[in-house]
Amino acid sequence: MTQWSIEPSGLESLLNSARSDQASMNGALEDRDFTAIFSGLGSGPDVLGEVLKATNTLLQDQRANLTSICNTATSGIDGVALAARACAAGNEDMAASIQSQMVTSAVTGDFTFFEQVAAQEGW
């Protein structure tokens, strides 16, 4: 790739839409929802004990998957916005650094980098 081609208004619209979708996803299954599900499962008859345990385990696994998906969406949205700003300022090295941080944040769930940059830029 020899150059970046970013249309600011189109990118802003896309990121706003993604933020809206992500907010819906984040609120889809919150801790209280999982607590209610697990409480309901625990009140089933004893004959369903192993089925309830398996279902509980499956839901816990999916909870971890949902957290991972939310982290990836958050880091992607924040990273693309910051990388676009860096490109607009002609700083392609910074854009590459931000892209690298997107991957790290998606895996770790640590968004400190984006919070610090956002605070500096009044984002």
C-alpha cells in the first residue's frame, strides 16, 4: 500500500453506527442477566442436574466469548478513529502503532492506551 485514502465524513458515520451497535451488544448480557439465568437454572428439578451443570458451563464459556467480542469491537472502533486522525495528520508511523495497540487491547481488554490518547486529544 502506498497511500491512505480516508473520507472523514463516511468514516465518522460508520464509526458512530458501530458504536451504537456495540452499545447494544454490551448491554445484551450484563452480569445481572447471567445471575438471573444461573439462578433460574439452579431452581430446576434434581433429575436435570447434569443438564443444568452443562448448560451453566456453556453459558459461562459464551460469556467469555461475548466479552472477547465486545473487547474486539471497542478496540477496533477506537483504533480506527485514532489511526484515521494520525493518517490525516500525515503520521503513518503513529497509525501503525495504533493498529498494533488495537490487537493488544482486543486480546487483553486493557483500553488504557486509548483512554490516555482520548484524554490528550479531548476526544
